[in-house]
Amino acid sequence: MEIEAAKEIRLHISDVRLKVFNELQARAARLSQLNIELERSNDELDSFAYVASHDLKEPLRGIHNYSLFLLEDYAEQLDAEGVDKLQTLVRLSQRMENLIESLLQLSRVGRQDLVVEVLDMNELLIEVVELLAPRFEQTGTTVTVSHPLPVIRGDKVRLREVFNNLLTNAMRYNDRPDKIVEVGVVPAEEAEQKGFANPDDFHVFYVRDNGIGIDPKHHSNIFKLFKRLHGQEKYGGGTGAGLAIVKKMVEKHGGTLWVESIKGEGATFYFSLSKNL
């Protein structure tokens, strides 16, 4: 009797295991199909954004130019209110063109494949700092590098844009007379201890500033397209698309972009880049 009971228990366990295995297989298949559909939807969305934005640019540029012509040729025939309304039209059409250009740039990131090459991140950073040097000097911004950066594989144009955007933001969102920006790479042991990334698979870089900081409740919002935490005229303006574009560029490299910050105490932006490109 005991032998028969043991056999029945083993058969029951085998049936349960088989049932669980089949369920897991079915869930994996559904998840794979969902990922395929999501990727297709993202591609279609990128294509739509590209086409729509591209087609919108020409008529918008016409509105902008004709508004300028009216101001130049007919301003003397208009009263102050008419001139003011035309100036508003010029300003709004320029802002719309900037928004469309940001949307185009974001769609290009999604549509175009990476051009992967071996990159010395020290040299790439030097190029960006030299490009921004006049603005750094004008705003009293000092950029330091804590440790030499590694040589990696990545897309030079896109990673240059990542540094350009993060350094520009570090300078822009800072009201201190002496603005300090530190660029570095998180040591492998520290990255693993903090749970940032597996050091065998990722490099983790950071850009740290002593600026105005970001309230933790806004940490996820700042990476959304066209999301600004401040008024249009504050801190140099902008469309609010920069971090969304940077996030997508980093994700194309298999990595992640995130921020650690407290309001009034500066911000540190981290981004991981895959070592397996």
C-alpha cells in the first residue's frame, strides 16, 4: 500500500510540474508576442512622428517667414496692438518649429541603427567641453573629471549628444556663482554594491552638479517628452525634450538613464552603457 501511495504521489508531483511548465511556456510565448507587438507599435509611432513632423515643418516655416515679412514691410501701417500680435505669432511659430525639430530628433533616434565604433570616452568628453567652453566661461562653470573614463564601444554622435545635453543642463539649472560639474564613471565594485548594474555587462557614468536640484516627486517626470518643471522663460527656456531624447539614446545602447537628487542640493544623472555592443 505504501509503495502504491508513493507512486501516486510521484505521479501527482510530475503532473503538477508538467502543468506548471506548460503554463510558464504559454506565458513566455504570450510575453514574447506582446514584446513583438510593442516593438512594432513603437516603430510605427516613430515612423508616424517622423512623417508628421517633417510634413508640418514646411507650412509652419511659411507662417513664420510671412509673419516676419509683414513686420518688416507693414509695421508702420499697423498700430501697436497689431505689431504686438505679429511679434507673438513669430515667437509662437518659432517655438512650434523647435518642438517639431525635437520630435523629429526623437523619432530619428528610434528609427536609425547605432553606428558602433571603439570610443575613448575621455576624448569624446573633451570634444563636448571644448564646444561648450564659451558658455562655461560666461556662466562661471567648471567641469572636472574624477577618474579617467574607459574605452567603450558605442555610437559617437549619440554619446556626444548625451554628454552635451547633461552638461548643458548642469550649467543651466544652477544659480550659484561658482557652478561645479563633475563627470566620472562609477567603480565596478560600487556599481554592484548599489545595485546600479552588473559590472560585467555595463559601464555606469555620471554627471554631478551643485545646482538647484530636483524634488524626488519629479524624478520620473523630467524624462517625459516636452515636460518642463519651470516656466518657459526660466533657466534658458527649451522645449523639455532633451532628457527624453537622451534617455532614448542611452536605451539604444542597452542602458538606462536615471537621476538622484534633492531639491536645492544639486543632481547626479547616471547612465549605463552595455559592454556587449
